Amino acid sequence: MKSKIGLFIILFLLLQSLIVYSQNQNDVSKIIPGKKYKIVLFDDKEIIGKVISIDSLNVTIQNEYKETVIIPKNNILYYSSNLTPAKYTFSALLLGGISVYAGDNTFNGYQNKVKPGINFNLAGIFYLSDSKAIKIDFGYTYLKPNYDNYYYSSDPAHPSSYEGGDISQFYAKGNILVGSFSPSQRLIMYASLGFGIHYMVQKEATIKYWYQYYQDSTWQQYTEYHQSESNVNALLSVGAALGYRVTDKLGIMGEIEYNLVTTNGFLLFSTSSYFPMRIGLYYNF
């Protein structure tokens, strides 16, 4: 049974190879003016477009940008009627979503919970092959602390309040991508490992709280002012993404990452680390 399955797989791969090979031709004399071709040169450069004319020395083609390109015949490795490029060159991405803090926010020596906030990401992917790529991305996350510390009073008549303390986080990083980027497939997926610079700024905050003296049960209101803070740190990120190409150029992408920020001497379990989760569009070039 196993031998039959193995034979079937071998035959299937051979058939696929024959199909691909049959689409690639190197007899330039058979090129028909007026038809569209993908022409691959000896330096692996691809030119896709409609052949305008052909003579004894050159093939003249109009590419997708309506530019006229003259190609010497002796520079053509092969041509094909299959217009799908062997690999993408570049993709631009615009994504947005939410970020979830991995721990508590430490601000002026006090710790507070942080509400999930919005994030935006602008990125460019440079394809090395149909399985490897490099991504450069820039991100922004806005977060707001959820006031929750020992100052909190459970007495409804004496509520505590927290104003300010908004957190803005910016980063720029490069990423190594490994996945599936084949133009012949509508799905795109990859795992990423990134390194970069992270900048965080937290605005000043005002805390008002009540304290009850047990001696005479009286209440006293106190006010604390926390100065703004900012810092620059290294960033390590790991993530994964899944996309679907809707047209030849435009697609939808979803991505999740874990951004590890080297704050306060910690790396893997830094309280400033967070999970950006986002979705958006990408455009292929």
C-alpha cells in the first residue's frame, strides 16, 4: 500500500514538472506578436506584457506599465504564456487592531493594570524567494491605565479618581519572514522574528483618593501628581500572519505578534511587553 502511495506521489510530481516545463519555451521564433507573455532573461529578470513586434534581433514588448521594452533575443532564457510571476517583488501593508499588555504598567514606582488599546502598523515586505522575505515595519500603540491599586476606596461616597497617564508606544524594526509567498497561491502565511527600537512615553497623571482614619473614622482626601516618563529600549518580536489575495494585487492580512521590550533589566517577562493583534490590507508590486 505504501509503495503505491509513493508511486502515485512520484507520478504526480513528474506530471507537475511536465506541465511547468511545457509552459516554458526557449524557441524565440515561435513568439506570436499581439499575445501576452512572461519573458525571463538570463539574469532572472522577468518582463510581462504584450509583444508588439519581433525581428531577427529583438523582441519589442509593452509591459503592464504601458512602457515599451526592447529585448535582445540572445538575452532571453525562456518565455511562457503563464503570466504568473515566479515571486513577488514587494508588498506594502497597512494594518490596525488592538494591543493587550502582558503585565502591569509601572509608572513613578506604582503599578497599574492597562486597558487594551488601539494599534496601527505600516510595513513593507521585500521578497527574496517564494518562501523567504524581509519586512520593515513601523508601529504605534495607544494605551490607557486602568486605575487599580491600594488607593482605591470601596466607599461609594469617597471614590478615587485617576486622570492622565496615557501611554504612547512607537517602534521601528526589521523582521525575518519564513513562510509561503507563492504568487500562484491565494493564501499567504509566514512566521516572523524581528529586532528593533522601542520608544514609550507616558503622560503626567493626577491621582485623587480618600483615606479613612480608623481612630476617629474621618475621611481625608489626598492628591498625587506623577510626572511624565519616557524611555527608549530594544525590542524583540515574534509573530505569525495569514493573508488572502483577493485580486492579483490586493489582499487582506491578519497578524499577531508578541513584542518583548527590554525594560527595567528584564527581557522575556518584561512588564512593558504586549501583544499587538491587527488586520488590514496589503498591495503587491
